[in-house]
Amino acid sequence: MTPQPIPAPPTATYRLQLQPAFPFAAAEAAVPYLAALGVSHLHLSPVLEAVPGSLHGYDVVDHARVREELGGEEGLRALARAAREHGLGLIADIVPNHMAAVPRFNRALWEVLRDGPQSPYARWFDIDWEAGGGQVLMPVLGHRIGEEWDRLKVDGDVLRYHGHAFPLREGTEKLPLPQLLDAQWYRLVWWRLARTELNYRRFFTISDLIGVRVEDPEVFAATHGKILQLLREGVLEGLRIDHPDGLSDPGAYLQRLHEATGGRWTVVEKILTDGEQLPAAWPVAGTTGYDTLRHIDGLFTDPAGAGELLGQYRRFAAPPADQGGDWAATVRRAAYKVVTRELATEVDRLTRVGSVICAADPALRDHAPWALRTAIRELLVRLRVYRPYVNGGAEFVLAEEAAEEAKAVFAVPEEAAAVDVVRNLVIGRLGHGPDQVAFGTRFGQIASALHAKSVEDTAFYRYVPLMSATEVGGNPGCPAVSPEAFHAYCARVQRDWPLTGTVLSTHDTKRSADVRAGIALLTECPDRWAGLLAEVTEQTARGDAPAPDLQAAWAAWQTAVGFGRGFPEDPSGGHGDRLQQAMLKHVREAGLHTSWTEQDPAYEEAVARFVEAGPGGPPLHTVEEFAGALRPHLRANVLGAALLQLTMPGVPDVYQGTESEYRALVDPDNRRPPRFRPELLRRLDAGSGGAESAGPPEGPSGPPDLSAEKLALTAAALRLRRRHAELFGDAATYEPLDAQGPGAAHCVAFVRSGEVICAVTRLSLRLADAGGWRDTRLPLPEGQWSDLLSRGRSFAGHARVAELFTDLPVALLVRVETGTEL
């Protein structure tokens, strides 16, 4: 087949979380609605063969096949044909870093376990055969092997254990069980030994996911063949790359992928921390957009109120500084926990590499392994980013200040010189031989796993004064973003990465954007929050299920404020169950009283009783009254965040269902099959001359219907982007518009390419308390401007902001030329 021409980049994508309950056929049925909504591409979660029943698809088992549970390759091709008929393309999520470590489904791993290092598939996986004494550690047993002996069964040439199956090395089938086990290329062990004995690279700390060596050209070709075929044949048009930080050399991988795809639009799931830049040499369009999420959320966070909430939280829960009382201290303690426990085996392997390097260099000898291990640990816990890159500022992220702090841990100053050795190895100052490169690579891979596990999966659940800020890529220690910082960020994006991805909600966000919007409102009314907390705490204390943990109680009540009981547009119901599941995950991730691996059933039961009696029980009515009073300001936050994402620089990705009001908690809650609203979109189009010129729809009893308003806004912005891609693309421009007057700080506005104006209200409750807009004005560029969100309204000159926001707390203006309206 003749290769397809390189397609144009997306104007906007729509993320679909595929799973057996939502396969390709379901996505195909939604194509007409999604095309009418205004996106240019569907963004699909991983489509290759995964572990049966997987709800996410990131546990790939076969790169050569499209997942049968989703409809197989024919189902994917049918979806692509339907999408093309409606003017849409497909973007796919791919997982180069790891596969499922489940031998009975992963044929490549099966053959390695059967044939050992001589298997042609052995080069696929990052296995340290020497460390395992020639065997791959498989941590699958529920207890020590002596207690599981009777549950191991030989079935022909297969060894079975419960639902697990392992191949037997040829000629060992008839050996007595002890000798049979010793004769294999793998060793079955108690799952807890993975912390200290594991000898294959895994995804973060998940032993069920084994690292893949895509740096090997043959492995790259084998694991990317099907995806590249689908790109060449036009079934797919672009890619999202999962977790590039886990790869051996992300830059080299992305360059190879860029050449193989012909330069198709590609974004990477690279989490950037404050001040960190994406490596300029990476041949990608940009990131998946968590950096945008942080800036938009921060814009709707009041810095003074956030500080007041922190003080209240410290008085209410009284957490120790390093267990939730102080952000930096909490991160540091969490990092120590992860690096010394969950990642102990990875640190040991890195220490062995460092010891080999030192032993081979006379100038570096006599650095004891324990000193190198300590230096490695102390530098890792001080990293401010997920992974340092030598060509991307490693000397900055491994600063002299961090090195000096690490040295202070050593009692003997001379032994602290090991810190300089480790730092110089990472930076590349000690040469570029195979061992030195291996050390820097391994350090980077461990660093990304450590940051994710200690920050995202631990500290975010311990430090909870403002839970809207504990999001992937966020900085809870400094959650607010000023309008000036937001505009500066947008200008950088337009200049450096104009086709990067932007997001507000994803399959990985711990709370959907609309939940976070409700929680962020608390920074505008900390006194009201304090009153609510006192009232519901008293109500709960009178019952027989008091909070067993005040940090968890604070988190549960904040979640209840943002999540609510549910709403008519959410047919799944189950509010109490969903909140229970989210809080159970919360306390286990926090790891202060229970955890995934050291569960405390009594504590978990006490939390469940508290949630049932409190946030999931009668006091929720008090919370609902509180949230109801704030509903107009929630509306401003929800609509403002949505419009900013859809009009700022970058390519917006709309997560399934979020074009309407959408409240979801941490996975798996946010991965439920979506419910689309085609009938509502048709009503909006039929009733107001098109969603791009819709006024504020009213709910059944009169107040604005936020779902309808958000849908109308989303459709208007997406359709505008699709019709006039040039106004938002790589050649577009971005210029801030500064309001003037008493409410100027509450109006954020900008112009795209001189033809489109986005204006939103921020911190609307603070604005109302200060007396409203009064004579605040927004100077508009020359010409006449029509509001796409409110039919028949136009502005020119210095628009009064109160009039601009008469119907909605946001405005989307387009320039009207003689006889032509965009």
C-alpha cells in the first residue's frame, strides 16, 4: 500500500478510554456526536493486545496484534473508516517502556523463562541475570515457598500456581519438585522479596510490569511494527508516548520514532516541574499537557486563601511537618521511604555499577559500596524533577547546593566525597564508557520512579490542605498562579511548543477538573470552610463513627465539597461507594496508618464507617447546602478553565465526558465508560442557531444548566478551532489583554492572532465580596467583536466587563469584518 501523506496536526483531540465495556464499536457509535462537537481527532488509549480484562491497556502482552477484546484490528480499522467519513483522524497511546510480566499471556517473556538468556527474546527485557544467579526472580507467591509447596502443580511442560502458569525448561518435567524448581531459568518467590531481590527493571514499583529495552534496534522494530504499519496505512495519524522517562535514552528513542513515523504529530507524557523545560532536542510536538493543567488550576486559586487553609489544616489535623504538615519536608520523608524500601533493589543494582566503575579507576578506588549507596540515595531524594538530562540541565537539577546537603549526612567528611563521584557520573564528567553510560541511565530511570512514587503516590495523599493542588505535575507548596505568570507561560508555549498537548482531566488525574474547581473555591472562602468543617465534625462526632484520622477526615470533607452527591447527568450513581473507594485508596497511598502492602483492617474499617456516617451520610446535606451557595462561583471556575484550555496555545485534549459537567475521583472511578450527550448538543444547535452562538441555557427550574453551558462553550470553541486552525496553530500569535479598573485582577483575557479574544472571570467570589466589577473595562483591539457564546451581542472599544459577562462569566469574541463573521 502506498504510504499516506503526513497528515496535518490536530486542532483538538478527544480522549477515549477503551476497555472491554467500551470497545472500538462503542467508539465508532460515538463518532457522529464527537465530529459534531468539533474535535479533529479521537485520542485512543492503548490499542495493542493487553492482559485480558484490563481496564486501561497499559499492560501490553503482544505488540503485533490489536486487542481482540476491543474488536481486533478489523474493529480498529472500522473505527478509522467511520472517523474519516466524519472528517476525524485517530491518535493512539503507545507504551514503549514496559509490558505485562504475566508469562501465560506474554509470549516473549514465556520464551525467556523457558530458554533463558539464550532465547532470542532475552534482549527484549532489562534483566540482570548475574544478580539473580542466572534466574529471573518472579515474585508471585502469596507466602514463602515452603508454605506454598502444595499449591505448585506440574502439568506436562507447564508449572502452575493458582492462576499463574510458567514454562518448564526442556528436560526438567519429570524431576522431583525441589530439583525441578532449581533447574528453571526463573525463581518463584514470595511477592515481598521484590523490594530487595528483584533483578528485572519494572515500571515504577509494579512488579507485574517488566521494562522493555526499546533502545535495541531489533526490539524497537519488533515492538513498533504494528503501530508503524497502522500509521503508514493512515489508520492512525499521531501518537501519545507513555512514560518516556523510564526509557534508557528517551531522546534517542524519540529521534528513532520520529524518523520511523515520518514526523507525525507526537506528544510525550513528560511531567515538568516548576521551572523545568522540555529538552529542546526532542523531536516531538510537546507534552501531554500536565504543565498546562497546573497553570490553569493555579489561576483559579487565591494565594492568600490558600495560606489561610494551610493554617486551618495544621490546627485541625496537627500533622507532623514531615508527615503532611510541610510540603517540602513531606516530600523528602516520602522519598526516603520509597528509595530505601520499594526501590531498594534498584538502588542496590546502581550501587554495584558504581562500585565497578570506581574499582576500575585508580583515582576513584576506596569508595566503599555503602558510601556510594548513601550518596546515590541522598542525591536522589533531593532531585526537584522526575529525571535529570545531561543536555537538559542536569547540573541545574543536581545543583551544588543539593550535593552539599547530601554530604552533610556523612559523619566523616572524606567519605562524603562519594557524593561528588555520583554527581559527576550523572552529569557525565567521568567519561562516557559503557559503565558510565549505564550508571547515568539507571540513575535517571530510578529518579523518575522515585519522584512518581514519592510525590504523586505518597506526598499528594499526606499533604492535603488544598486537594485541588495535589495533581500530577502540581506544586501543592505553591498552588496559586498569577495572571502575569499565566500569560508568560502561554507566550512561551506559543513560541517554543505551539502544538503541544493541553489537558484539564485525564485517565490519571486524581480528581476531574470540575471537582478540583469546587475545591479551589475554598481558597476564596476559607472562613466559610472553617465553619462548615466545625459543623460537620460536630455532627459526625455525635454519632458512633468518629474520624479515626483527622488528616483523612479533612481530605474526605474536601472531597465531598468538590464531588457532591452526584447530579442528574450522572446515571452511574453510587456516590457513597465511589467516595468509599477513593478514600480507601487515599489512606493506603498515604501510608501513614495503612498501606497496600501493610494493611491495617481495623483502621480501614474505621475510615469506611466514618465515610458512611459522615461525607457519605446525613451530614452530606450540610455539605450540599454549602456547595449550593457557591454554585455561581463554581460555574465561573468550570467555564473559565474550560475556555482557557480550549483557546490558549497548544492542542486541547478533551477527556471523555468532560464537555459537560463531569465529576470523577481517582482511578478506576475516572475510567468508567463515558456517557455522551448528543441529544443535548442537538437541542442546543436547534434552539439557538448553533452551539457556537448559544446563550446560557436554563435548567428545569430556572438557574443556568452548567452541563448545557459547558457543552455549548466547548462546541463553540472546538468548532472555531477546526474552522480556523491558522488562528491557533504554530504560526498563530498570543497577546495578553489587560483589564482596567477596580476588578481588573479578576479578568484574564488574551487575543489569538488578532482575530479571537478569550476573556474569563477568576476568583469570582472574592470579586463579589469586593463589590463586583463596577467600572472595570477591557480595552479591545480595533474593530467590532461578536460574542460566540451569547447570540446577538457585539462589542467595540473599551468594553465594560460587567456587560461583557452579563450572561456568562466568560466570553469568546471574534472579529467581525464587513460581510464576514468567523
